[in-house]
Amino acid sequence: MDWTLLAALAGLALVDSTSVGTLLIPLWMLLAPRLRVRPFFLYLATVAAFYFVVGIVLTAGAGTLRGLIGRSDTLSWVQLVVGVALFALSFWFEPKAVRRRRARRGGPDPADRWRARLSTAEASPGAMVGLGVAAAGIEVMSMLPYLAAVGLITASGAGATVWIPVLAGYVLVMILPALLLLGIRQALGTRIETPLRVISAWLSRHLDGALSWIFAIIGFLLARDAVIRLDLIG
């Protein structure tokens, strides 16, 4: 794999690191009056393991499909179409439009629902594992950065001895911001509480419209990679 592809994968992993499961829930755990490190690690490890296993299944399956299709440019053209479509779809998920649609439908705020689940899950290690599986499992339905990463890895044609470590690195980068915040929280104690609350409030406010920029970034990366592979630009 070349450095351009690895940089794109790192960018997608950082986008994945800002989801509810990988950052917002860990932030709420860090803001608790009493920091509980073991449940924090247990939760993050569950999320990471879930993503890694799903990634192996998806990449292996996509690799098999690529082998059946052969060396044709079919998958690259499909990737280009999907990339352009995702970029165009990003405008539908513009934050203000999403909030207006949610206001018309009614119902509780997504952030409030996850806060309630976290408060229930903190009772036991098993419940924390369950919360991690639930957060990662629900996000599988919208894990666009991860699906894009799987697509880029598959399109590279790398063997399992290469893409499995790359996939593990992707998952590590994905949970790295939460781990860094944990280290800062332990080092600075309550002095870091105000910045953490600001980040948490910002993520909660922009939760509804997050898909807009996720679609745009992933659409651009997929389309760009396909254009390069198809040599559409001399």
C-alpha cells in the first residue's frame, strides 16, 4: 500500500473517531464525577473489537467478490458512481434541514437517548460490554467511513498479511482520540473538565447533521481514488 492510500485511511479513521460510540459516550464517561478507568477501557475495547471483526468479514467478502469479477475496471467504476452519489447526498443531510425534519417528526434527542443508556450500563462490566456492542452495532448501519476504508483496502488488491494489520491500525486510530482524552483527564484532573464539556456539547448539538460532512468527505475520497485507478485524468 502506498502512503497516499494510508493517509486516506487515517483520515477516514479520524472521521470514524468522532461518532457517538467512539467519542461522545467516552466523553460522558470522562465527565463523570468519579472517573472509572476500567469500564472506560472495557467499553472502548468492545467497540474496537466489534469494528475489527466486522471489518475482517467485510474485507474478506469484498476481496472474494473482486476475485470473481477479475481485473476489470468494474469495481472502480462502481466506486466512482458511489462516491459521486454520496457527495451529492451530503446536501440532503445539511444540519439545519435535519433539525427541521426531526422537529416535524418529534421524539427525543439522540444524545439524550445515549446518555440514558450509559447511565444504565455503568452498573456492571457486562452492561458496559453490552453498551459497546449496542453502540458499534447500531453504527454499523451508518458506518460509512469504515465501509469506505474497506472499499479502498479491497481496491488496493493487498493480501491478507497486509490488510489485516492495516485494518487493526485503522481501528486503533479510530479510538485514539478517546484514549488521548483519557490520558489528559488523568493528568489534569478536573482542570480539563470545562474543555471536555465544550467538546461534548458541540458534538451533541451537531449529532443530527454529522452525516452531511461524513457523506461529503467519503464521497470525495472514493471518487478521487476511483478517478486515479481509472486514469481519467492524465
